[in-house]
Amino acid sequence: MKKILFLLLLFDVNVSAQVIDVSNFSSLDKLMSSDESQTISVVSSKAIVSSGKYHTIGLGTKIIYGNNNILDGQSHKPDSKGKYVRYSGFLIDSKKDVIIRNLTMQNFKDEAVYTSGKARLDLRGVVNFKNNSGCKNGGAIGASWGSSINFSGPSAIFKNNRVISNNVGMASGGAIYAYDASINFNGSDVIFTSNMAIGNNGNGGAVGVYDESTVMFGERVEFSNNIADFNGGAIYITHNSNVTIRGNVEFIGNNANANGGAIYMIGGMLNIETFNGMMSRFIGNKARGKSNAIHLANDALLNFNNNAINAVVDMNDAVTSEGSEAIVNINGTGQFNLTSKEESIIPNLNINESSTFNLVSNISLQITEKLKIEKDARFNIGNNKEDIIYVKNYIQEGTLSFDIFTDTTDTKYCKSDRIITDGKVFLDSASKLEIFTNGIPMNDRIERKYVLITYASLKGKFNKKNVIFIDTDLMEEDINYAIEYKDNRIVFILNPKETRKLLSAVI
């Protein structure tokens, strides 16, 4: 019996003997609330709700053909006080199944759709949710207690939805709220724009994901101009939840009054997956009025999976954090570019095998616990600007690329990129140094010293055969240099005096 029902849902086969046309919401509501399976076609361009209570779905499987029409939750006539009344949407609970195709739901209060109790909602074709509002949990859609929602059409648009806390308790998910639920945008282009979580405890301007929920977005995803009065301008993620965003991803102009201009994570896991020729881009997001894309708290795990050489993450806004447990992983063979002028603060940053992390322009970055560069990975701070990276503990197995300049920072050392640590430094024997010379005359016999890394304790050294000079015509064997380890500093010395003395004695 379960297999038969699954096939009916999969192929959208009519489950009743005929398709019933409806031209008004009252007729639709009556059919939806019955315990018989129904296949319904909305033929009115605008079917208007006429009852204030939740419209509870009956037991039988329901299929609604929207025919690109609108279900409107707002009365078409004003009441005695001249106000247009908004009504509640559909309640789908207790393992019930509903399929909706090509429909716009707008102007509902208390969500347009709320699912719970292992109910299943399948949204197909082009679906839009506009100008809906909710109190506490989801402005357009709420999903809880084991229910699942699947989007399988070409596009889904959420615009101008809002959730309102009224300053009592917490409100989350201006467009979508998930609590112990599963939501899957399977191949849909998804747009969340101008949604809001309103009130002192308003979290997740577009989406709130709570307690063991799983949410997947793809293949093109845009979050723009969403606002949270508290945390997470676009998305708010809590403990044990798992969110995946795939394909071409854009977070543009989202805003939080507290933390996480685009995304706030208080635990949970977020995977941002970028594929061949695609880009994930964060730009113009703000928290507390400053550039900020993502804020991490507790044991949040953030994975950037760049699954091809020309897969790119372009992070124009800062990544910030609180506590010491959160982890950011850079995975895959693609590029991660950090370009924000605001300081980024990350507890643990792992640049994993074959990945590349680029600091673009003059960036401020602080790693409060551990920075690890794995084998065949690259940490590139060579950008023709002086960058200072603050790290507690530093582990290098891959490649570090850095700049040196002719200018002096003080009377002893010239300007260069630096990694300043107050903890442990470990250098694997395979670690590589790439040095961008920035036009320095390499063989003018003038001694120049550059502090590369400071440390409290050191294990391992750079092998001279793994030192590579970039942007110079000279071969490595024609460049006179040394690497010095003393006074808790790793110092690169160009044209060291001791070597020059030996050369003069030979001559």
C-alpha cells in the first residue's frame, strides 16, 4: 500500500476519478478538509479566503493544480472599521500528503502552510509565497515534528514575508521555519528577497532552522535584502541542524541588528557547495552596521566545499565568532577569496588538502585557536600588501605564500606579511614557502631581514629546497638568502652579511 501511494506522489497521477474545478476558496477548503483523496484544479485567477481559522487538511491525499493562479489570504472587502482582514492558511498534520503545483499563496496570517506530525508536502512547478506573515514560527511556511517539504519545480520565490515576535518569546524565519523537519529544494532556483524577522527576538530574516532539521537548497540560490531584528539577516541555524546550499549562491545586502549579517550559526552544520564554473558570493551584508557575512557560536561547523578548480567562494564580508569551538573547513580544489576590510575572527580554520585560501588586498584576520594548512593546500597572503595574521597555534604541511618589500617596518626588519602566534608552531618537513618579491633587487648585496612567523614554541623547520621565489627572473640557486630561527622568530634574510663575508674572503 505504501509503495502504491509513493508512486502516486512521484508521478502526480490523479488519485480520484476526476479533476474537480474550483473557482473560490470555500469550494477548495471543503474538498481539502474531506477525508477523501482529491485532485483539484484552481480555475479562478484569485481565490480569496473567507474564514479566519486554520484550514485543516483531511486524511486523503490531495493534489492541487494551481494553474499559475493565486490563493489570497486577505479579504476582498474591508470590514466595518475599513480594514482588510487577513486569514490563516492550511494546516497539514498527522502523516497527511499534499501536492501543490504552479500556485501563488499570498497575504495569509499565521503562515500560508504549516506542516507537522510527519506530514508530507510536495511543491511542484512555479510556486510563490508573497506578503504572508506569522507569529513566532515562519512567515510563509512552518514545518515541525518530523514533517517534510519538497520543492521540485523550476523556481520558488519568497518575497516580503515576515514573522513577528511582538517582543514576547522568540520569532524565527521570516519566510520559512523548520523544527525537527526536512525541507528540500531539489533542483529549484530559489529566491528569498525582502523577508523579515521582526521584534527584539527576531532571528533568521528569511529562514530559521532548529533542532535536528535538515534543509537543502540548490541549484541557484539568492538571499537578498532580508532583515533580522536580532541574529541572522538571512538564515539562523541552531544545534544539531544540517543545512546545505549548493550551486551558484548569492547573499547580497542582508542585515542583522545583532550578529550574522547573512547567516548566524549557534551550533549545527552548514555546507556551502560550489561546483565547476560556479561562484558563491557574499557582498554588502551587515551586522550592527558593519560588514559581516557569517557569525559562528558554540560548536558551529561551516564547510566550504569547492568541488572543482574553477569553483570560487568570494567572501567580501567578514566572518566573525564567539567562543573557541567553531570550525571553518575549506575543502576541495577550488578557491576561497577573503576580501573584507572588516576584521574576520575565526576560532579554528582548516585549509584542507588541495584547497586554496586567498587573502585579497589588505585584510585583517585573527585565528583564535588553530590554523592548519594541510598537505597540498595553499594559504596565500601574497597580494602586494602587508598583511598581519594573528594566530594562536599554527600547523603547516602545505604551502604558505607571502610578500616581502623594500620598505622598513622598523630599524631592523623590512615590511612583509607576518603570522604572529602566541602558541605552538609546527612545520612539516614538506612545508613550502612561496615568496613574492614585488620587484626587490634580489642580488644587490643589501641585507634585508623579514619576520615571517613569531612563536612561543617551535617544532620543525622549512627545508631550503622547498623555498620558491615568485615574480623574479633569477633561479633559486642564484639568490643569496637564509632562514633564521631565534628569539621566537622565523626570519627570512636576503643577502645575509655572514655569507657576503665568506664570498669576499674567497675572492
